[in-house]
Amino acid sequence: MKYLLLDTNIYIDMIVSRSSSHTADSYELLKMLLDHDKVKIILPAIIETEIKRHIASEIHNVGTLVQKARTSINQIYWINHIEEIKKYNEKIKPLSRSLGNMDDEFSKNEERYINEAAQKITELMQYKNVIRIEENSSLLLNVQKRKLYKLCPFHIEEKESWADAMIIETLINIRDFIEIKDEDQIYFITRNHKDFSKGNSKTEREIIHPHIEEQLIKNKLIQLFHYRSLYTKTLLEDFSEETKEADIYQSLMEEAEEEKRAMIDSSHQDILNMERESVGLTLLSSDDTYYERISESTEIEGLIGTNETLLSSLYAEIEDVIEEYNQFDNDTNAKPVTDLIAKIQAYNVGSPFLQISYENSFTEEDVRDAVLEFVNDYLCPVEALESTRDSIKYKDYFEFNELLSFTDLKDNTVTLSVKGQLDPRNDDTDSIRIELHKNEDRISSGVIEVYYGYMNFDEDGGASDGSTESIDYRLEKVINDLTEIVQEYSDSINKIRDNLIKVRAILTI
């Protein structure tokens, strides 16, 4: 019997098309192979849990990528000449419409996609020839020991790899759960070389970590064990007889071509990363390092600090005015109504333009209401202030999204947003925009320009020419404009407070 132990990422690739080496029918092809009864899957229960834990976020990420693509397309502009803009519209508008339709379609169906994915995973996990292995006290204890002795996958500092440790313990103790014969073969397939492989080089990625190898030898499993990183290639080469009998060989051949192309692309990327690493440049495999560097920069910390200072101060000022108004309301109710009427009449005589409503037929309650209505209408719009206070939102961290927003007393919405994306490429540049908007109008913008640098090597492997990476921040104008807008609003809040103080004096409240 041949046994397959597939890591979590292999199953997810069957559901979410994030890897070109897994076609849309990978899921059905695996079931057909299991139907043939010559292959069985070893399924540690933790893998099913991990798949279901990650599948929703993976599907959600599909929608996020579509949204980013849609936003990027809509932000493109072109040379404003008649012929040029005509060619631009002919190419861009259909793309924008298509991405818009995709975005809308995904939003409508995201929940259904997640439910269907979970159902497919459940169906596969319960399929024939799938051997599910639950954790027991012995496995849990062994996982704790791996942690204690820093054995793979706990050899990586500050990485809590409990699920991977459970997979390893299930593998090396498989005889406790399944009767393994001398002629049986076990194939473990994973793309997670960081946790399971000997090292990160191309050669070492294909070799199981020595910690696991030692335990496989100890448990007399090493002669039955095979470590693989490519799913389709493994089925074609190591399961060729079984896949032909199951009538899926040709379909797997088509998958293998995509897998091969992906492997070549990965190799090219590995070489490029090794070259960059050798001269101290950041690896291009992820934007995380650049994102982290930007987030922790003095410039961005200054921007986030300014946002927090401005809006927390504005919030406090509005709170003070609302509290002042509430005290005014209480003091108005406490003032004898005859004194209040006298002050109202005196004010109305002296101010022919703005009058506090009063008639002899007013009840005591009408008089007090008239004062508050006058204050609300002309001096201190308390409901609008409360609405503004509740609209104030700001983040104490950096991200590609809205950093702050608030609505002023005229119902204008002010936002500060981060737009753009990082796509690290050798000798290339990306620009991130920090945009300040009032409603739909852009007031100003700042730019973070990321240059990724490069290094070329000659035939002898020596560095020939290159350039260091850099991040340039131009944020002064957008910070100044934001400060000016908030200050103007703060001035209007202080004017409201002054008016409230004046009317208190007039009415001696």
C-alpha cells in the first residue's frame, strides 16, 4: 500500500487557485485515485482543523486581491492628448468594467464560496481510504517534548508551530495507528520547507530535517519514507502505475507542466534572492519587510503621531463644548423663569436681528425650550457636535487603507488614506500615496517612494554594477494641510464655546 500524507497547504491549493500547479480538477482527481483502493491518505486531525481555520481567510483574500486590482486600474491616468486618451480609454475602460463586475460578483457570493469550500473539505476528509488520526495523550506529550528540546519545527525562534509538530509526531509514530508492512511506502508532500526541510537552499529543501530523519530511523520508517515538495510531480513519478489505472495520468501530465513552470519561476527567484542577499539587499519574495520598514520609520511614526494628536485634541474640545452646553441646559432649568423672561426681553430689545422666541402665552417650559432652541439654532448645534464627535476615527498604526476620518459641522467628510501597493522588483520603484480628501475632492497628497535596488554580477561571479535600495518620504505638505484643516475646525469649535459663554453672560445663567 502507498500512503500519502499531505500538508495543509496542498489541500488549500486544491480549493483556492493560488498555485498554477493545481488545476480546478485537482480535487476530483485525488478522489478518483482514492477510489482505486491502492492509495490511502494519512490525515492527522489537526490538518483538517488547520484547513478549515485558514480556508475562509484564503477565500477572503481572493476578494481583497480583486479589490486591489480594481482600485489600481481606476487610479491609472494617461497623457491628455486626443489620440492618446482615446487609445487609453479603449484599453482601460473594459478592464475597469470587468474588474468591477468581478468585485461585485465576489462580494455577493463570498459567503457561498466559503460554505462550499468547507463542504468540499469535509467531504474529502470523510472520503474512502482516508485514515483520520486523532490526537491522543501520547502525541500531545511528544509535541510538548519537541517544544522543550527545540526540535523541528520548534528550532525556529519565536515561531509557535504546534500544528506542524503534531503532523511530525503523527508521522514518526504512525505504527501506533496503522499496521505498516515492509513493502508499504509513505510519501509526505509539503511546500513548507522552512519548517520541515534541512535548509533553505534548493538542494536542502528536498531533504527532510535531520531531527525528523533521526526519529524515522529510530522507529524503522526511514526505508519506507519519501519526502516531496511537488504534489503533481510526485503522483506522476511515484504513483504512475496507480494514476494510469485510475485513468487520471493524462490530466496529471497537464498539471505537471504548470508545476514545472512554477518551479522554474521559483528557481529564478531563488537565484535573484541569493544574489541580493549576498550584497545586503532585501529579498524580493515578499513585501512584508518593506511594509514593516515603512511602518516603523520616523516619518510614518510622525504622521501617525500627528493624526492622533490632532484628532484626540479635537475630540476633547468637542467633548468640552458638549459638556458646557449640558451645564448651560442644567443652569437654565435652575434659573427662576421670571428672571429668565426679563433677560430674554432685554436681549431682544438690544438685538433686532437675532431674537429669542418669546410670547406672553409661553409656559415656563416653553420659555426654557425657547432659550435652548435659540442656542442650538444659532450658537451651539449640539446634535451636529455629537455627530462630529462620534465620526472621529483614527488608527495608531500604518496600513493601506483609511488612516483617519471625521465629519465637520457642515457635513463635509475629511479622510486621510493610504493608496497603492508594494510589488518588489529588481531595479524598480513603487509609489505609495497618502491622500487627504474633503468629500470627493483631493486636497493634497504625500508620497512614499520605494526603490528596490539591484546588483548585477559578471561572468566570474563578482559584482559588476548595482544600486542600493531606498525609501523616500515626501509627507510635509499633506501633514501641514491636515493640520490646517483640523485647526480651522478647532477654531470653529472654540468660537462656539465663546458664543455659549457670551449668551450665558447675557442671560446671567
